Amino acid sequence: MHAVVHSCSLTGLDGVVIDVEVDISNGLPKHTVVGLPDTAVQEARERTKSAIRNSGAVFPDRRLTVNLAPADIRKEGPIHDLSMAVGILLASGQLDGFTDGTAVFLGELSLDGGVRHADGVLPMVALARDAGMDKAFVPHADGVEAAIVEGIQVYPVESLQQLIAHYMGTIRIDPLPVTEMSSTDTKYPVDFADIRGQDHVKRALEVAAAGAHNVLMIGPPGSGKTLLARALPSILPAMSLDEAIEVTKIYSVAGQLSDGRALMSARPFRSPHHTVTYAGLVGGGSTPRPGEISLAHRGVLFLDELPEFGRQSLESLRQPLEDGVITITRAAYSVEMPARVMMVAAMNPSPSGFADTDAADQRFSSRAAQRYRQRISGPLLDRIDVHVDVPRLDYASMAGPAVSDSSADIQTRVAEARERQSMRLQSHDLHVNAELTARLVPRICTLDEPAETLLRQAHDRLGLSGRGHHRVLKLARTIADLAASESIQTQHLAEALNYRPQLDDEG
């Protein structure tokens, strides 16, 4: 007797539909699982046996072979338990009402037959839909999450016994309606209107948010760098449904979706400590898992005390900041995970946290401060478009009333600027100015004549590198978009030049 049902296997966010082939033949009782199963899959033999018996069905005491195909892909985790149990019941003739040859079965089984939560259900259901499957039977706890995917019917299963009864016709499991994205406004813990002073930093963050540019804030302890960074998500445009699904897939694979949450509606804000490991930051492990940079996809990655991070970890950010993806390579395969983030970094001006003097023109003059700054490589600094000083607040700024635009007001301006960029760049499959390639910069970032003269003078005086030249133009294009200007004018370019690093390009 032979039967075939379907499951899914993921590598990163990608994967394949798995054919679970079950063969029952005469011979001494023996249960074999083949097809490169890991330990958790091998242990499914005992879980499925107990679950089938405790669900009122009969486990066949004959020679039983389960093949997970394709055989050259390693199968990991308990996600295949439910499909293996269904295949055994089907092959042994106990599911007469089974007609779902184009369905996938996902979930871990408990010994009493309950179907438990499994990580990565959302991307697996999306994968099954794309492979032509029309039904997905998933753990009840993951049903709302899986129902985000359109074009496939999602059935929430509480137990193997319930699924058997469904196919025997004694009860009916109804498919879930498609989960809609909540329209409720996201609440953020920090509003720009509550932050006193630092108006020039708020402006810099508004510009950065409008074009998705990376930011470096430099200032002494207590100047408000962390507070400003935590307020940044409140001025970013709301995520589209496609962006929300992208982010939710990552959190589903990482097992970090909150209980009962179907869809990530707020842009992520990740703030790893500087002691984070290389794998923790970029992702990795024997089974590659998303790191902090992927968990911040479509949101903000905040790196406080930037020079304190490990050199290897910081250098590993160069490729994802440029390409928007992180590649994790193993001996047998490589995995790409999305990493389209706004990196916001903060650092003190010197190892002690304070400059040797309050004189602005001598702020980075000491050797200690220079060595501290040089822990960050030139190529990494070259990928940061906005450099801004965050000075200590004086008494008047602290004691006076907070006078600033609210996050909602700034978010409106940012959203309008991004809409202008999206319309301009849609034919190039880009969305924001930070994604502009060197080939597109001259075509997109057009200057009026006075601005052209200013850039020529600045280029010679500041010794701009090729990348620095393009970085200034992209930033000026964003400032012009905030001003609803078709061309880059002198004031837009002057502001962009003002956000250059205090130390010229060195790499």
C-alpha cells in the first residue's frame, strides 16, 4: 500500500514542497524514515506512532517506509509530523474520504495527537501556493498567520483526531477567511513633539527618513541620541501590505511573532547590543536563521556605541547596506535573506564620551578621539549618507517648552516625498533615492545651473570621491523631494553638503 501527501521545507526564506511518500509492506514491524532527515525528523517516528494511537486510529504493525523527496535536500525540524501521520493513515486505508492530493500538511504532533505551533508557517504556505497547492492544513495557533496568503485555502487543525473526523465526514473544518491588514494606527513610544531641542538633528532624521538614507549621530552621553533614534520609526511611512508580509515572513521563520499576531504592521526597530555575535547580527547557524539586520528589514537597525561593535561584524554590514540582502554561505548551499534597512548609528566623540574641549574646531583634535573614530572603516562610513552632531542641551532648551512638529506631521511630509520618489523610480524597479545606482544618479539627480556651480566648487575644495559625489547628489535629491522641487537647487545641495562627515572620505 502506497500514499503520497505534501509538506514543505525551508532554507532561509526559500524552500521546496516535500513529497511525503509512505509505503506499507509485509514484513517484520519496522518504521524507517529516509530522505536526509535530521534528528528531529527521525524522532517523528515515535511522535506519529503515539499520536495515531491516541487519536483512536490504528498504527500499522508492518514494514513501514517514509521517504521525504527530493532526497538530496536535508529535512529539519518537526514540521513534517502531521504530513507523515496523514500519509500513514492514508496508506493504511483509514482515510476513505481523503481527496486532497494538492494540499500541504504542516505542524508538529504531540503524543496525544495535538497539533502544535511551528515556526515558518507563513512562508511555507506562500511557497505551497506558488507551487500550485490549493489547500494548507496548519496548526490552529498559526491559522490566522497563514491566512494572510491569498490564493490558497487555510484550514486550522487542533488535533490529528479532528483531522481524521474531518475526512471521515463526522465534523467539518472550515477554511479561514483571508486575514486583512489592520487599519488601526500604530502607537509609538516616542513622538518627535516630546523631544526638546536638537531641531537640526530632527531635520536630519526627517531627510534621512524621506530617502531611506543611513545616519550617524555623534555626541556626548545624555545628548539624546538614543531617544532620537527610537523616535525615528514614528516618522516613517506606514508599511504597505507587501512590505508587512515580507517582514512577517522573516519573524515567522525566526519564531518571533507575538502570540495572536497575524501580521507585522509596525516597522521593525532593532537595537542589538555591541556584544552581539557575528551570527547574531547577520544571521547564521547550522540551519541559517535571520540575524538582526534581517529582523530590521523595512525598518530601523540602531547600532549604539558603533565603534564598540566587533570589526568583523561591522565590515559584514557593507554588502547588505549596499545591496539590501545578506548572503549566508555554507559548504553545500548559500541563502539570501532580505536586509533593506535604514541603519542609524550613534557614537561618542571620544573614548571617554566627551571631547577634550568644547571648542567646535578642536572637537576631534586629540589622538584618542581620532583612534576611536578610526575603529570604523572608511568603506563603512562611505555608506552613511547623513552625519550629524548631537551637542549637549543647554538649560534653556531643557527647561523651556517642547516646540516641534509632531511625528504625524513629519510622517506626512516624509510619505509625500517617498511617493514622489516611487513615481519617478518605478520604471527602474526602485522605491527610494538611497537605492539609486551610479548609472542612474546623473539621470535622476539633475541640478539647476547655480547648484551645478556650487557642486563643482565643493568637489574641488572637499576632494569628493566618486562615491561621495553620488552620495551628496542622492541626498540633495531627497531634500528637493521634501520641498516638492523638480530640480536640485542651491539650497538643497548646500544642506546635503552640510551632512557630510567631519572627516573627509578615507576609503
